[in-house]
Amino acid sequence: MVTKTRKILVTAALPYANGPIHIGHLVEYIQTDIWVRFQKLRGHRCVFVCADDTHGTAIMLRARAEQRSEEALIAETQAAHERDFAGFQVAFDNYGSTNSPENYELGKQIWSALRQSGLIVEREVDQLFDPVAGTFLADRFVRGTCPKCAAKDQYGDNCDKCGATYSPADLIDPVSTLSGATPEVRSALHLFVELEQLHSFLEEWTQSGEHLQREVANYLKGHFLCDPLRDWDISRPAPYFGFEIPDAPGNYWYVWFDAPIGYIASTWQWCKRHGEELSAWWQSPETEVHHFIGKDITYFHTLFWPGMLKTAGFSLPTKVHIHGFLNVGGEKMSKSKGTFIKAETYLKHLDPAYLRYYFASKLGPRLDDLDLNLEEFATKVNADMVGKVVNLASRTAKFAAKTGLAERYPEDGGLFAEAAAAGEAIAEAYEACDFARAMRLTMELADRANPYVENAQPWVLAKDPERQQELQNVCTVALNLFRQLAVYLAPVLPRLAEQCGQLLGDEITAWSQSQQPLTGISIGKFEHMLTRVKREDIEAMIDDSKEEATPAAPADVAGVPASDLWNDSGDALAAEPLAETCTIDDFVKIDLRVARILTAEQVPDARKLLKLTLGLGGDEQKTVFAGIKAAYEPESLVGRLVICVANLAPRQMKFGLSEGMVAAAGGGGAEVFLLSPDSGAKPGQRVH
């Protein structure tokens, strides 16, 4: 049981002010909101702050392209972000901006502390400059080959293959993502934090077992703390949208310096509104500080940020809760497939409660990625939320509206007592961010409650005037069991908890309300709480997302022609130059046809080949041995439309007769990409 009221400050990562909120972002904000609502329901004092991350080259370039000020751009984006968060019932106590006076003042305070501690060094460095866009390139605007593991197409600050960190100038064959140009190396003054001076502190803090998930601590130990820590490049030369460094004119704090300071600045804004002292929240051992972030920004929040806080005398995070990414249907979100779904688009078609519950049912305390399977999404929501939870109220409330609840709680076979006893286990799961377990335990209670109503058949009792007391007893039990579920689900489904409170005339405000039944009261008229997910609504959302993803002709950015914005490097063409020209008569000899892969099989003893059976319509089939084994699993190919060279002379191979070829791009091995026609094409159609 709860014995002490805790004082908790909670933050979620600051969304960047250069784009809309999408469902991938919402994994974090819904997760954090659930945890905050749970803490408040348990009676703790919990403040939830966030802000827009507004500085950097990307904002500057976009504002330049749209011919407006950076301030106008970030104000418009922030309004859209706050609207979308509100639509998903994410309830911040304060939502600020890193482009605020509070952020600048705190930045100066922390900067001064770093200077006084002897952690800041200055030196001229070679930096990449885009001669077409006319700007120095931030880390994320350069891509190239990792200097450590040679993985291609990596960002300018770290490799997502081997985890190495480096400077953009270290990349092999760097390319500007702004223009596609090869960057020039230019010298500029930069300021650095000598993070290695804090090595022993950071090792102790990260490896204590108290503040990070074990896999995160192991990752930091194996990738960073095993070697001397690199100096952290903390400044950027003009032009740059951000705060100019007070004692280094012409230089600006790098966005990753002032972004996390936004947590403190947003808290300060809340304190000013409520007449409280900032020190009571950020410099007090009585206050817990909890950060919720995605695994892609682990490095900044577990090394740089604790170092800044320690040096400046602010509280260190009690816990950094790190989560994985969102996939849809087992794949990364895709604009072409309509699975890159903006928050705004989702809200046009579906109830936010559906996504809140689905995410909760998947979220555990580890860094595992989540998969949004849309078929499972509809099935789970309809079965659990509608079929189990709301069903208890919808089948009894209309009868209880006439009878009210019984004066004494009836005998129910121990159902209410069992659910009350389960409250602590459910609370422990919420506390540990194991929301999936909390949902399972809650649905187990629903699974025990529903047979009670089914067996009692209140709709039959209602027809017999002599059994009205029995009817009242059944309704009293069912609605109290529903209320217990509503309490346990309140962090996830705040709207359902509100509706339950309206129905029973007792607002849900405390976890303890699950422990005592309501009796002897009248209840309100039952209003529909949740409707079933309709597959056509999901399909409409996907179609709407596809339409949004259709690119219009892009405007020039920073003087870069629209044709350069696709950043096609030309490497593939250089590696395999165009063949000699041919005539149209040569070309028409090749009969390219649309074909469907009917079967796909492994070929024993073949290192590269899969055996495909291609259907060209009707009974026409061809067997093709294709060198795509490293790129595709056979079962993923069945049913797919491909382009087939249909009139190629058959070739007898060791493994059988190959009667054609399938068209593909790529350099071979795992880098093979089958060509497919647009939807609507039919097997047998000729490709012209």
C-alpha cells in the first residue's frame, strides 16, 4: 500500500519543431502520460513538463525557404503539436519552448558552471560546409560511410550499425543531405566540453543499477565508458538559429546543449504560475526526476546531460526510462504504404482511446520495439475494451437506472474482493512501466466478471416483476466490477474513467476507489462509451496517409534546385555505367511481362538461389531460379507481382531448368530489390 506521498517531476523528450507529431512519436508521450496519470491516481504530487525543441540549422533553412521568421515557424508548429497531444489526451502541466527567456537564462547559468569547472576548451576545427546551401552542416545534415565499420549511409555523428560516434568530418565520402553536394572542409572556432574529466562520475552513475535499464548500462559500458570519452562539440558558428554564446560572439550553443535545459525551463515556467521555487523541483533530494526518451537519444541523456546537471548543481535523474521504436505490420513506417500516420490523420478516423490501450497492451519495461499490427489492433480493442470492459456497463446500466444500486453489496462469489486484492499487483506493474502486464491482469478480472453477468441474465430478470431485487443485486455487482476496471484502466483510458464517474455519480480520482463498493445510490442514464473499431475506418486512415505522402513539386530550399533535394548520390551509376545505346528494334525483342510469384522455395545446396514459380495468367507458368536468397525469405514473396523476362531462352542449371528472369535492382547479395508494378497491374500484361 502507499505509505508516503512522493514528489515527482516527469519529462518526455522534446519534439523537434520542424514537423508534425506522428504515431511513432506517440509511443513515448502516451507511455509517459499513462505513468503520470497513475502516479496522480495513487495520490502522489506529480508534475509533467515538456516543450518544443526549436533551435538548429533545419529550422533556419525551412524558415528561409518559406520566407518567414524562425519565430513564426516554431509558433505555428508548437500550436499544432499541442493540439495533437491534447487530441490524444496527453496532459502536460506545462508545455514550453526552448526559444524562451527561461531557457536562455538557465543556459547561461549552466554554461558559467562548465566554464568555472574548467570543462570548456576552444580550438579551431575543420567543419563541413555546404557550398550550395551556404551553411555549415550540422551532424544530421551529413551522411556517408562510417569510419569505423564502413557501414554506408550513416549520419554525421553516430553509426546506427556499430554504435560508433565521430564528427561529420570523419565520414568517408560525405554528402550533404540539404543539396546532395559534396561538402567542403572549412576551419571554424568551436567550443568543447572535456567530458573525460567526468568519466569516473559518469561510470559510477550509469553503472549503479538505479537509474538505467540494465541493457542501457551495459551498452554505455561497452561502447563509450570502456574508452576515454570524446570531447563534446558544444557550439556552432553562424549562420545558426539559436542562442548566441555570451562569451563567444558569433558562436551559438549547439541544439543538444539547450534542448535538455528545456526540461528545467519548462518547470520554471510552471513554478512561476504556481508560486513555487524552481530549486524545490530541480535542486532538492525530496524530488524524483524521471525522463522518458526513445533509445535513439540515449547517449545525450545518459552521458552529456548528467554531466551538465552535476557540474551546475542540479538534481540528477532518478530514472531514465528508455523505450524502443514503433513498426507497423512488422516494418518501418512507410509513407508509400500509408503506415506513416500523422496524429492529426489518425484523429480524423479513430478514437484516441484505441491507440492508448493498444500501446499500453504492448509496452514493457525494456527497450523492445513495438509492432502495430492493424488486424490485431482492431481485434484487441473490440474484444477487450468493448467486449469485456464496456460490456459490463452496457448490459446492466439501463436496468440499474430504474432500480438504483442495492443498499448492501450482494454476495458475488468473491469477485469484488479478488479484484480489490489485485490492485497492488496492477499498481506494481504500472510503477515498473510494465503496462502490458497491468493490462493482462486487468483483463483477467474482466474475464471473471463477464460470466457472472452472462449467467445472471439481467435482461431476463427485468421481465419478471417478482425478481426485481435479484435484478438490482446483479446490476450492483456488475457496475461495481466495471468501476474497478475503470479505476485500474484510468491511466490508460481517462475518458472512460470520466464516463464511469458520470454514470455512477462518483468521479474517479484515486486508486483506492477500487477497494470499496458503491451501494445505495441512483445512477445516471447510460451513454455509449466506446464503439467497435471498424475496418473501413482503418482503411480510410491508411488511404488518407497515402494521399498526404504524395509529394508535390518541392520548392527550392536555401537556393537549392528542387531536382537536387532527392539526394541521389550517383554512386550506383558510377559503379555500373550505362551500357552502349541500343535501337528500339533491339529493345522490343525483350518480352517483359507482369507475373505473380505462386511459390517460392529454398534450393538445397544453392548459396544464392531461390526457386520461383511464376504465374503469367491462366495456366501459363514459368520456373525461374533467381539469385535473391540473401535478400528475401521465400514465404514473403508468395503472391507478389514482379516483372519477368518471359521470352528468355531456357537455361539448364545444376538445380533444374530456369525459364526466365525476374527484374531487380541493386549490387547483389542482400542489396537486391525486386521490381514490382503499381497496384492494378495484372499477370500477363506486357511492360512497354
